[in-house]
Amino acid sequence: MTNIINLSDKFTPEEKGIIQIGKKKYEVDKSVEAVMRFEELADKQSTAAVVNAIEGALGEEASKEIGIRKMGYPNLKVLMAGVSAAMQNVTYEEVSARFPEQ
């Protein structure tokens, strides 16, 4: 006899990831596809890959509004940690602690 595992009531509603810069809030794509793409690009550790990872998670309009390509690298690292935290549903502090300053 087939063993059926009913997962219908196990799933939680999908929540949106949000980062806030000043008074403006930006939605972060938290889909598995987006997270895998973000991790793949961010793992390359080049500035271009990090920028592309963030732009993919936030979308073109938000990326332009924030001015990702014009910001300094320290701020880019802050933004990357914030986006990563929103995707993983953890705090900014948890993510930034994984990457101590060298």
C-alpha cells in the first residue's frame, strides 16, 4: 500500500522580504530560484557579481533608485548583508556576523 504524506497544512504563507533605506521600503525576491541565483553570484566574490546578485534580488527599478552602481564598496557590503538577511528571514546582525571585518 502506498504511504501518502499530506503536507497540505504544513506550508506557511509566503512572506515578502523587505529592506528599508530611510523611509523607503524595497521588496526582496525570496523565492528559492532568486536565493540560488543570489548565492551563486555572491559566491564569485567579484564586485560585478555582487552588484548583479543584489540587482537580481531587488529588481532593476529599485536598484537604480538606490544607486547601487554609484555607492562605495563598504555600503555595497551593507546592502548585500541586508538583502541576504531579508531572503533568509534572519536579522541583519546575524548575516553580518558571518563575515567579520578582515
